[in-house]
Amino acid sequence: MTSPTLQGSRRPAAPAPAAGPPGRRPRRAGALTAQLVKIALLSGVTALALFAAPKLYQDGHWAGLGALAAGTGATFWVYLSPRRLAAKYLLPATVLFLAFVVYPVLHIVAVSFTDYGDGHLLTKEQAVRTLVDNSVEPVPDGASYTLTVATEPAGGPLVLLLTDPATGRTEAGTARGLAPAPAGTLTAPDGRVTTAPGLRILTIGQVNARAQELKELRVPVDGGFVIGQGLSSATTARPTLTYDGRADTLTDTRGGTVYRAEDGRFTATDGSGRTLPTGWQRTVGFANFTAVLTSPAVRGPFLSVLAWTFGFAALSTGASFALGLGLAFTLHHPRLRGQRAYRSLLLLPYAMPAFIGILIWQSMYNRDFGLLNQLLHTRIDWLGDVWSARFAVVLTSLWLGFPNMLLICTGVLQSMPAELNESARIDGAGPWTAFRAVTFPLLLVAASPVLISSFAFNFNNFNAVQLLTGGGPFDGAGGTAGATDILISYTYRVAFGGQGAQYGFAAALSILIFLLVGLITLVGYRRTRALEELNA
């Protein structure tokens, strides 16, 4: 008789070795990973603090130094405690929010109350120092030297080894003045120092690496100071402008003209109206905001650009919604075949990067070689005339925007109960009446947030204007506003245009744009809420 074990029964498996309490190893691994992440985070914060603190202290940024100390302390306080679990997640988000949202907004607000821009980029002390330094000229009949640049063997400030060609005498010049050259200094026949005990002669590459330091070095001597001229010569020079701190004036020593500090610049007191080129930044209060309404040079262009901005945003949003809605209804018909293929083709503009599509449209508008003129057999200067350029911008924006509206309207139509239209037909309503009284109100409630966000986007659609027309065409009178400029492109030109940057005024315009968009959004969402209550 065959053993049951041999016939099919299996020998019982050996018991597995004890693995300990379940979950202990994963918990230990997770705790170890958490500790490593915590150590890396705190090490990074410490390294950042040690790197930034000396620089902030050296530059006198006490507010930044205080924020750095507070942030570092808060990080250690939160992550070294096992109880503050929520704060461990909120702290990084709060820091990023403060760094990338709050600080830029506060900085823009602060700049909007200043005249910060070309000619007003520096503080007053920096402007005075720049004007005096830039007025330096060689002293007539002043001493000239053969220059060799050196430094101490361990590095440090530059030392100018100055050899007088007439006497062959070599002296060492620093910011403290002239001193005898080290004993044993040797010079070549051309006056260049070849050996200077206790100093290291710099090569041309090393001097070039410290060119800015060499440019700023002044060796005081009687009648002025010695400055380097290039890499191999030096001369005696002096500034032609002298600053009187008590009177707050700059005096030109060549002609005696006195310049007094007025409105952020030094202006000549002789009535000529001449100003020195470098000014300083001042606080001007609400002048940048009031200039929009009070300055004739600003009011006209601004109001024209504002009107076109509203028109462009409304036309682009409305046309995109109308086209997207029409296509969605057409493709929603139950007897239409190939709906997916049609939708895929119509969504191609949505899949293409916007800036590439705009550049393609720009080439299509070309008067001589553009596709549109070739198809129409015309020579229309689409981007050279005011209204044709505006039409081109709206048409391009329509092509870029309708796929999004098509997606939204298609989704709303597919989610809408079919019983609503059937009830309307039973009540005797035709297709148009059912659409106007039933379908469109419900669709408008669902699409209203998208319409509001699309209007806000087109209100600031910088790419569509800047890449297609550059804000033009312009009237040729040297104005800063073009026919297709919207507020954001006009602000960009004011800030970075060829007529000089006006960062303070541009910041004020940015705040006005923000307020306008915020007001439009608020009103739009209130209307959306009213529609929801009406259709509830």
C-alpha cells in the first residue's frame, strides 16, 4: 500500500523564523530617512545663513539680516521639536510665499512711489561719488610713471609700483599714499619692475581679473592723486568737480559753475538749466499715479491704450467663446460621424506652443510673402495699418483661444441632462427657443468662470501683442504707445523702452493694471453668483 505522503500529500513546511513585531523595520527605515532629511535641511539653512549674514552685515542691510536671523531661528525651532507637525509643512510654503509673492509685490509698491529709472538709479551719496570720480582728468604738466601692479604674496590690496622715467626712482603707491619701494627692487630698462622683495608682481591676466579694483584705486599725492592708465602707465590726476556738503553743491573748477541739488539732479545755478548726467532716486509720493490723469503727455496715450485693452480683451474672449460654442454644438450632434477626429484636429492650436503659433501668424501677415496676401491676391500691409493690425491681433488671439472654449463647452454639453431639451420640445419649443431658454443659460453658468479668467488673461496677453506687432504701428511722432498696445505691453515699453527706463512709473502702471483686473474679476464672479441663483 502506497504511503499517503507519496500519493499526493505534502510534507508540512518548516516554520519561518521569527521576524519580530510587524512594521518595526519599515518604521526604523522611515525614521532614519526623516532624520537624514532633517539633518540635510538644517545643514542647508545653516550654510545659507553663514554665507548671507556677513554680506548683509557688510552692506548694512539690517532688515534683511533680521529676517535671516528670524527665519533661521524659526526653522530650528520648528524642525527640532517633535510636536510641531503642522508647522513643518506650513513653514516651507510660508517662506516661499513670502519670498516669491509678498516681497515682489511690496517691492513693486515701494518702487511705484519713487522716480526710480534712468538718471535716478543711485542714492544721493552714490551719485555724488560717481560724478566726482567721472570728472577726473590728468593734471596739466603732472608727473607720469611707468606702472607695475603688485600685491602681497598672500594677496590683499593692490600696490602700484611707480617708476619715474626721468629719475629712475621707484615708489610704492597705495590708498594711503606714496612710500619708498622695498629695498632690493629691480627695474628693467623700460622702467618696469621685475623684482620687489616682499611683493608679488602680477601678470597681465591677474591684473585684468582685478581691473575694477585698479580703476578705483587712488594714490593721494600733492595736487591730486595718481591713477593707472591702462596696465603699464600711471599719471597724476584730479577731479574737476568738488562737492560742498554744507551747501549741497558741486562746483566745476574749470569754469566755476556751481550746481545745486534740485529734484534729484544737480542743476546749474546760472539759469542755463544745465544738469549733470547722474541723478539719484527720490520718493515722489503719488506723482506717478496722478501723472496718468494730469500729465498731457501721459494721459492721452494711457487712455487710448486703456480703451483698446478693454476692446481687445472683450473681442478676443467673446469671439473665442462664440466660435468654441458653435463648434461644440456642431460636433455634439448625435448623427455626426468622426467626432473624435474633428475634435483632435480642432485642438491642434491648443497643443502648439503659443509663441510659435504667433510667429507663424506674423509670417502669414507679411505684405510681400505672407500666405494671406498670396491666397487673396492682395498686397495688404496687415501689420502696418492701425485697424488691420488690430484685426490681425484679434484674429490671432481667436485662433489661440477657441480650442479651450471648445473643450469647456463640449464638456458642459455632454454633462447636461438630455431630459431638459426633451421637456422643452414637449412644451412646443423649437430648437432655437430651447437653446436660448434652456441650454445657453445653463451653459453660461458653467462657463462663466472660464470667461472671466479668459478675459483677465487677454487683458494681460503680452505675447500676442509683443510677438506679433510689437505694439505697433506707431504714429511716427516719437510716442511710446502704439496702435495695438495693451496696458501690459505699454508698461513694458515704458520700463524698458528706447526712450529711457522709468521703473517707478511702470510700477505704478502695474499696480493700476492689477487693480483693474481685480475689479473686473470681482464683478464677474458676482454676476456669476447671480446667474447661479437665477438658474437654481
